[in-house]
Amino acid sequence: MTFLFWLISRLPLRVLHAVGGALGLFVARLPGRYGQRLKENFLTAFPDATDEMLAEAARSTGRMIMEMPYFWSRKRVTAPLFGFNEFLWPELDRLQKQANGVIILTPHLGCFEVLPQSHAEVRPVTALFKPPHQPWLRDWIERMRTRPNLYMAPATPRGVRMLVKALKRGEAVGILPDQVPSGGEGNWAPFFGKPAYTMALVHRLQQLTNAPVVGIFAERLPHGQGYRGHLRIVNVNGRLPEDPAEAAVAINECVQDLVAMAPTQYLWGYNRYKQPAGAGLPPQAAAASSEPSNS
């Protein structure tokens, strides 16, 4: 598998994006739950989306997948980066100097693989990832993603301790804020008007370290030209509300602001609105189910 990734990574980015776009559109048009979910989630967020926007969202998912071998198999980032060194990293440096590190939210939007690698070229960063159940696959992913100054923290108690230690050293940590957590580890909050189970980890990390929270993403430019960086500071000052439920709302609002910049580049096929085992129903659904029947 490593050799296959290496082989694919030798292709130019524009070729990988072209192939990935075609494959993404093909898979989304196959009968099945994936294509249906992609359409439903996109139209939930953007009811006026056109058929071409839906098709472009499918292509973007394919491009996102084909970018993985490109960045995993290269020792250094070589794609053109617009606004990373001139804007993103200086702004994050400023925030890191104000408190204990910085918590970077990188949603399933644009190319999230390029961000930790390019940040590691400037300063250390520890990125949280959800490890697969198979030990060999988990070890392989961790090995492929690890770089000098880039450390992978599994979504386990050990990984959370790695994040806390990194923040207390004044370093950055990267988290996918729209990854659905396990039951009991999140709160229900609106995401484009629909309840989505949202991780409480970001709030806990800020409570422990006082680190500011920002959302960033790398917008994919056409024809393999590279990526343009975007940043949003949560609640202007980087502080989440003290209440965990309100903090989840603030996190989702930050992600929504980023998605609105490039709606077709979000991973709409991801099951963002699922109810994890043990999570309970969203508040409104729970209230409705508890109302007495009129019959």
C-alpha cells in the first residue's frame, strides 16, 4: 500500500484532481446511500443549490481522497500555498504568544491534509486522528502522516494527554471539529439548522489550557494551482462560552462560516447528523417523544 501511495503521489496535482473529480462524480451517481446522503446534506445547508453545485461537491470529495497519497508520501509540501506563510501562520503565531498554544479547527473542507504539514514547516503541531480498528492500518496511517514537527495523536485518552501537553508547551494542536464523537463525549448543536452531535473535547481543552480556538481551511484552487488559506477566530477573541452546550453551538457556527466560503468543497457525503450509540436524542426530538399521545 505504501508503494501504491508513493506511485500515485508522483503524479502532478492537477492530474490527481482531474482523476479524483471524475471518480468522485461516478461514485456519487451510483445507486446507494452515499449519493443520497450527499444530496440531502448539501440541500439541507443550501436549499437553492443547483445540480452543477451538487456535481461539483461530488467531484471535490474525489479530489480530497486523491490528495491523500500526494501529501502522505512526500517529505515536504510542494504544492503552491496562497496566504499560508503570509497570513495563516503569522496570525497563528500571534495567537500562540498570547496564551498556552492554539487550538486549530480544520473541518472536512477543502484540503485538510496540507494544513498540518505546511504548519509543521514553521512550528510544531499535534494533530488528532480517529484510529482505525485494525492495528496494522492504524500504525500505517500514523507512520505516513508523521513528519518532523508533526505528531499524530489518536482519539484515545493517551492522545488527549498528548494534546494537553502540546498546548501547555505553547504549541498548536489540530482537530477535525465535525468528526462525530462517541456517545457521552459531545453535545447536540445546530449545524445548518439541523441537530448535529458535536464534540466536547475542544471546550475541555480550552478549559484546561486557556488556548484560543480558531478555524482554518485550505481552499482548493482550480486545475491543481494550489490552495488558498482562510482563517476565522471563534467568537472574535477565540474564547468559547463557559457552557459546554453553548460552546458546541459556537464551534458549529465557525465551521458554517468557513463552509460558506467554498460550499462545494465540504464533505457532504459524511454522516454528520448520525446519532451515536449512547448519545440520546437531540433535545427537540427527545421533548417530542416524551409528549403524551392524544389518541
